Amino acid sequence: MVKRVSTQVRFALILIMLSLALLAGAFAATALGAVPVPPDRIAAMVLGAPGDPAEATIIWQIRLPRVVAAILVGGALAAAGVVFQGLLRNPMADPYIIGTSGGAALGVTVALLIPAGLVPAGLSVTSLFAFGGALAAVLIVYNIARVGRRTPITTLLLAGFAVSSMLAAVMSFLMLVGGNTLRQVILWTMGGLAVTGWSSVLGVAPLILLGLAATIPFARDLNLLLLGEEQATTMGLSVERRKLLLLALGSFLTAVAVSLSGLVGFVGLVVPHIVRLVLGPDHRLLLPAATLAGAIFLVLADLLARTFIAPAEMPVGIITALVGAPFFIYLLRRNRRDYDF
């Protein structure tokens, strides 16, 4: 009983510290940029005091929506990464491993080929097609990989690779014949959080929050899956049903995040990996901790993307790759002999 209480206290302290770090990062990202706004003026505006109209517009209509978008996307990708790494029992797995990115990218390419006159005013066709393409790709992969009532992990991974390659070929062909869509598609695949106003953020926020909340009850199931499917079955887990639910949940989170930000790499791969090495593989802590860490990482990466060559901006996907790839290689080399998943 004492051990259980101490574990709960440890979990709570870690999550509180990560939450405070996220608040500090979000505040810094709101204050800093091409036009810095002093922290005291931000605090005054939050408390309702009148301020400079230009600064108020920068904070409320430009920076805060972008910071919130970074929190949502970073948290969703990191949580999806935890789900896929636990489901596939592979620390190299990421949210894009079963074709989500290929489907989303193809959906965006198709959306950009639609004549502007056919798009209803105010409708974000790019986001809708990215979301639909991502989910459609996952559905295709799952049906290809399914053998009777089972979905072997190896077959799922191979099907994901094959479908992703096919979708990439179709996308390349459409880009070739589309001409002026090439640059737009490339920019989208680099990832970005250049949201304008609150409409796009508020459109996906309930979906991401719902998806994140839905992952928490599966923490015990993910812990059991780490023991192997046979062992998990003997302990009373309906393995195939849980695999399907986890696959759907991770794919849903990834698709919603991608529809808002494009393809932001390494968040769902590196963040869960690092958090697992630091805090251990217990998904009761790993899931919420990685979610918060992913949000922190993307908020700071987007801040760097906005300020590194200000007033110009870099796609945030470049920053996450430049930071994530070398660090992940370092972790792999350091732990290649004694890595304990």
C-alpha cells in the first residue's frame, strides 16, 4: 500500500513539473518573436487590462493560436508515438509507420489540384483531405494485413511500407502533372504551424483532446502487450480487439494532428523514446508524460522556427528533424547493447 502511494506521488510530481515547464514554454513562445512583447504587458492583457491594440492583436490572434496549435499537435503526435511503440513493441515505431503520412500527403496533393472556384468559402479543403487521406490509408493497410481475425504485427508493418510507397508514387505523379502544386505540397510535407486565427485550432482541439483522453484507459493494456501477445492473452486481455482499438486511436490522433500542421517529423519517435528511457516503460506515467513532453518540444521548436531567421520563418519540421535526428542517433548508439524496452 505504501509503495502504491509513493508511486502515485512520484507520478503526480513528474506530471506537475512537466505541466509547469509547458506553461513556461508557452509563455516564452507567446512573448518572443519578430516583435517581442514584454512579459508584464502580456500578464496585464491576460488579466483584462487595456493594452496597445497592435500588441493585443499579435498576442491574441497570431501567437496564442499558434502556441495552442503546437501544444495540441506535439501532444497528439507524442501520444500516438507511445501507442504505436507499445502496440508494435518496437521503440523505432512512429505515428507515420503504417501509411498515415503517405495518405495525408496524397490527400493534400489532391486538394491542391481542386480548382479554387469549386471550394466553398471558409472551408479548409487541405485539412479535410489530409485527415481523410490519412485515415483511408490506415484502413487500407489494416485490411491488407488482416489474416482471418488476426492482424500480425509483421504483416501490418510490411503492408504499411508497401502502401506508403504506392501512395508516394501516386503523389509524385500528381505533383508532376499538377505543375504549380509542387511547391505547396513540398512546404506542407515540411510541416508548419502558421495558423491564422482561432478557427482552425478550435476545429481540431476537441478531437485531439478527446483522443488524448481516450488513450489513458489503455495504459494497462499497453503494459500487458509489452509482455507479448500470448502472455497478455493468458492474463485476460482480448489482444486482437485491443490492437484494433489502439491502432484506430493512434491513427486518429495522427490524422487530426497532420491535418493541422502537415508532416512534422520526429516528435512521435524521439519524444516517447527519451521519456521511456528517463521514466521507464510504465504506460500509466509514460502516456501523459510523453504527451506533455511532446507539447513542450514542439512549442520550443516552433519558437525557434519563428525567431532563428526572423522576420522570415522556417518550417517547424526542419527544426524537429535537425534536433531530433542527431539526438536519436546518439541514443541508439549509446543504448544499442543494453536497451531495455
